[in-house]
Amino acid sequence: MFNKDLILKSINNKGWSKYRLCKEANLAQSTLSDIINGKNSNPRMDTIQKIATALNMDVHEFFDESFSLKNGDIEKFDSTIDTNKLANEGKLIDSIQKTYGKQSVELLENFLKLNDLGKKEATKRVSELNCIPMYSNQNELSATLEDMFTTVAAHNDNLTNEEAEEMDRRILTEIKRLK
């Protein structure tokens, strides 16, 4: 079953305060307080997911070893879970694996473990990989390469003072934009 002490242990291991966990997990302090103090011994799964994501952990790490999805404990634990939705998600995973392969399922499972910042970074990196021909299934590169790279200067041979000033202005503008 759910073990609130594992949350406290995780907070201490990270050197975080309860307040910081609330901020990182986007939880009300009263919600975490009720869980920690035992007022709420059966928190909702979405609440536990927020805590797990903030602490960069998996939800199952907050449960004793006796807890098992196979034994139907999840339905007893959280009556708000739609078992039809869980079944449909299982069908979706099967469909993804049949269509795209096991690596796609693994990618999705790892992606879902990330917090919002991690998801944003992962999406950015996958987009970058799609622009590199050896990693992409696309036959031609998209126009996004032009958006990604801006030439600001090569050298200033034979430039007039006015042209050199314009080049300097463009360089400084691009440096400010990149910060």
C-alpha cells in the first residue's frame, strides 16, 4: 500500500523542504501536509504522480512491495481511476508497438516519466535529430534548418566602416537573442 514515509525519505535525500516539493509538484501545501500527517492515507494517483514527477521518481516507488497492479490494488487504492481508460491505453500501447516497434513504446514510456521541463527538452532534441539526415526518415530537410542557423559574420575583409558597423550591430543583436 501507499507509504507516506517514502515521500519524506525522498525529500530528505534531495535536501528539499516540503515547501519546495509543493512548488515543484504544483501542489497545495495543505494537500502534502494531509498526506504526510496521515489525514489522507489514500491520496489520488494524479497527486502521487505530481510528487513522483517533481522528485524524478516513478509512482510505484511510493508503495510497499505488497502493492501490485495485477492484484487489483490500484482500483481499491484510487476509485477515481477509469479501468476502461486503462484498458484502452493498453490497446494503444499494443498498437504503437505493432506499428512502430518496441523502441517507440520505450521512448514513449521514458518520455512520460519526465517532468514538464524534461518533456520540453526531449521534444526539442528529437526535433533537432529530425533535421539530421542520418537520423531522419525524411527524404529532404525541412526549412527549419534555415530558421535554426543564422550567419551573422564570416570575416570583415574590405568592408567599409558603415558595413563593419552594420555587421557588429547584427552580431550583437544575435548574441542578445541567443541569451
